[in-house]
Amino acid sequence: MVKAKLLPEKRLVMSFHQATSSHPENGEEIDISIAGCVPVITYKDRMVTWDIQELISEAVELINVDIEDGK
């Protein structure tokens, strides 16, 4: 499973805004952005990123398992 990285507070990240959503339980805003080719999720003024290579590897694995299962 791909591990997320919590960025330090007050860190400047140049990103391209993709969408805004609301938390399903408390209604707080969730920002979904891209910095280069890395997804950046901002919630409660904290940012989380994922390693793009790990995301790609996990996606390929999920697809291969699905194909092998005959779906």
C-alpha cells in the first residue's frame, strides 16, 4: 500500500488546484491539487503528498490482479 507523507506545517508548495471537496462527516473543506506530478491533499491547513512511482506501481498491480481474477 502506498504510504502518504505529511509535510511540515508552513511549507510552501507550488501546486495546480484540481478540485475542492467537503469532508463527508464534518463538512470541512478538502483541497485536491497537483504539484508537478505529485498529488497534494490539503485538509485543516495540513498537506499530504504521495510518491508518484509508488502510486503507479500500486495501480499497475491492482490492474494485473483484476485481470488475473478474470474481471
